[in-house]
Amino acid sequence: MPEPAESSFLRPAFLTALVAALVSIGVSAVLVLLARGASDLSLVSFGRASVRTWLVSMGSGIEAGAVSVGLVPLGATLVCLVIVAAVAAWIVAEPLHDLVAFAASSAGAYGVIAGVASTVTNAGEVDISTTRAALAAFVVGGLGAALGSAVRHRDAERWWFTSSEDVRAVIRAAVPGIAAVLVSATAVVAVLLVRGVARAGDLWALLDPGPGGGVALGVGSLLAVPTLILWTTSVLLGPGFALGTDTSVDLSGAQLGQVPGFPVLAGLPAPGQFPDWVFVLGLVPLLAGALCGWRLLPGAREGVLARVALGAAAGALAGLVLGVLVALSGGAIGPGRMADAGPPALTPLLVAVPVMAVGGAIGAALNHYRGGRAPRPSDTSATGRPRLWQRDEPAGADRRVH
């Protein structure tokens, strides 16, 4: 009797979720051992700490008494997503017919595992939201499974959710705009980190984490860089970010109080007003939106109004993606004033979408008129004579007739 059709994707989906969860918990266990050592850890407490580290890495948040951490550590979340993708690429050896069903099943199984794990490890004053843990794992598991299958079998084209050429053109054009803003923010962060190397070294020496703790602290600092990049993205968009109650960093200046003793935060700008030229960085989102419109493929839309509309849509989509990413990068990182950290939830989104949409419309219009002025090839010269490539063809049966 032949196997049911659903078994073709259910088995690899469940295996992907289970193996990815075990590998992720194993990586978390290594970090826990490096950070805390094995001498003062029982097997139960070690297991709980490893599972909690995995859940928090995906964005579950955690509460321990008066301390609440709600920030999504995007660097660690990316690591979890890459692990799921690598496991999916390893398990799915043959192309699957039901790709969406595979990704959805992997996401559901991964979410169930995370939900059960959060329930089991909640004890005493330590609490992880089961709902948030399951939801975060659902997103990571689904995206990772889809990415792994697409990369392994080079079938990303099958993941398009629409056959509309306009929608596809808008999505493709939005990608360079998103990349332009993130690359600009990365460059700013890199400059600030280089300038703050001496302060980071002094802070590291003051913490004196030891060999194992130093590795864990270094990994944690490296994984915090994507969060800093998104905070800087919020600065480029305008709203900026906070690092504690009644603090702010935006294009006008930095108003900071005491900063947590984390080496990577040594790259934060010194308090005070910034030079006037810094406001030029506020043009980055507009120019990135223009890049979206400029890179818009013509397709079937040749009219200026249609291209401007598609360019605006591409810029708006890029702004939407950036706004969502920036919103995910904020949240509590400790008690008291540290309950307010990162960008505001909605303001970057409300700024990015219209600004980049305007830029997209401008870029599409410029590209349209640039294409309209470009010389078009013709088969004859100004005198009406045939071109050389027509006259000089050899005689014979292979000669082309025009």
C-alpha cells in the first residue's frame, strides 16, 4: 500500500524541528558552560539554563523577579534561524512537492517544542511566556525551514506567493533599498565601534571575565551588533532610540545617563549635541527609496504614472520591512530605567513608509525619463543607408534576409 501523500513532508518537517531544537539547545549549553562553569551547576539547573538561553535567543523574553528582559536579541535569533535552515537543508535530501506544507509543519512542530520547553523550565521566580516562546519559535522554524529547502534545491522561484509581475517587480526593487539603509547603518556602527575600542578594552579589563567567561562575553557582544545596527537605522529614520528612561540618541545629539557595562556599548556616541553635518545622514532613507524606484524593472508598465506608482510601492514596502525590524529591536533589558531601551515601536514605521515611498516615486520617475532620453538603435543611419553589419555579410546561403 502506498504511503499517504502527507507523509512526504510531515516526516522531514518533524525531524527538522526536533533536530534543530536539539542542536540549538546544545549550542546554548556550550555558552552556559563557558559563562558559568560546571562546578556550581547541577544537571537540572544546567538543563534549565540551556533551554532558557535557547528560548530567549529566539525572542521569548524572560522575567526573573523584578528583572524583565523583553528585547529580541536579533543576532542570536539569526543564529537560531540559520541552524534550522542548515538542518532543513540536510534532512530534505530530495525536493518536496508541498513546500508550503513542509514549512508550516516545521514551524508548528518547532513552536510546540518551544512551548512545552518553556512550560517545563518555568520554576520559582523565573517565568518565560509560553505563548510568546511558541510564537517566536513558529516564526523562526517556518522561515528557517523554507530557507533551508530553497537553498538546498535552488527552488526559491517556487516560493513566490503570486504570479503578478507587478508585485514581483515591487518586491525585487525593495530589496536594494532595504540593503542600502542597513549597510549605511552598519557603516556608522563600525565607525563608532572603532572609535570606542579603547573604552571597550578598559571595560573588558574591569569586568575581568576570565577565559570561559571572556568567550561568552565576546559572543554576546558580537550577537548584539545587529541590534545596534537596527537602533542606528532608527536614528537615520529620525526617531532614534533610548537606553534607559528619559534618554535619547537621534540626529540632533545623545542624551544618555549611566550605560550598562557591556563592552559593545562603548561604541555609543558621547553625550552632547552632534555637529550640524550629521543631519545629512537623514537623507539616507529618502535616497534608499529613490534606489528602489531606480532599480524597478520595466516589465509591462511603460507609462510614467504606472512606474511612479510601482516605485512608490517598492519604497513603501522597503520602509515597512525596516520599520518592522526596528520595532522588533526594542524592549526591556533590565529593571528600573532599563525597562525602556531601543527605538519606539511605531514611530520609525510611520516615518519610513512615507519617506521611502516618496523616494521610490522620485527614483522611478527619474529612471523613466532617463530611459526616454536614451538613444534607441535603428536599422539605418541618418542617410538611410544600410548599416555595415548588413552590407558586410558574406554572400551565400547563410546570408540573412532583412
